[in-house]
Amino acid sequence: MEVLVFQVGIFLAIIVLGAFGKKIRNGALIFFSVFTVVMVFTSGLMILQFLTIFLAYLVTDGLYSKKEENINDVYIPQKNNDKESKGCLRAFFWILLIFFIWFLYKIFSR
């Protein structure tokens, strides 16, 4: 059960990071791929995790194509809220880091 919860967490993390742009999403894909190679030692779990990463990529790629089409149709004025958007992104990364530290603690405390 914990394996499936972890896969859902990876999937949701990639989806949420995809909302910040393709570069951040691609960074998350690389991070989770390297994490999989380094930390997963059984072939079945590795295949499951790579499948999860690939499906998250397909979902976010589909969202981007629809999002770009809608952006071209509608004019949205841009605000200069760089500090606010960076603060949200920074908070998300802290939450993600805390989640992974907690997860690693749970794994290695057994």
C-alpha cells in the first residue's frame, strides 16, 4: 500500500510542478528518474516508478498543449508579482523536501 501512495505522490508532484512550466517539470522528471535509479533496488518497483514518471509526463504534456492553445486565444494582462510567484514555488519545494525527508525516515527507521 505504501508503494502505491508513494507513486501517487510522485505523480502529483510532477503534475503540480508542471504548472510552473516545462523547465521545472523536466527538472522534476530528471530528479525522480535519478532518484529511481539510485534508491530503488528491485526491478518490479523500478518499472512501476518509471511508468508513473512517464504517465505523469504524458498528462502534463497534454495539459501544456491545451494550455498553450487557450493562451493564444485570450489576452491575459501580466502582473509583476515575481516575488509572490517565487514565494509560492519556494514554499512548494520546502514542502516537497520535507515530504521526502519524512519518507526516507520512514523507510530507514524500520
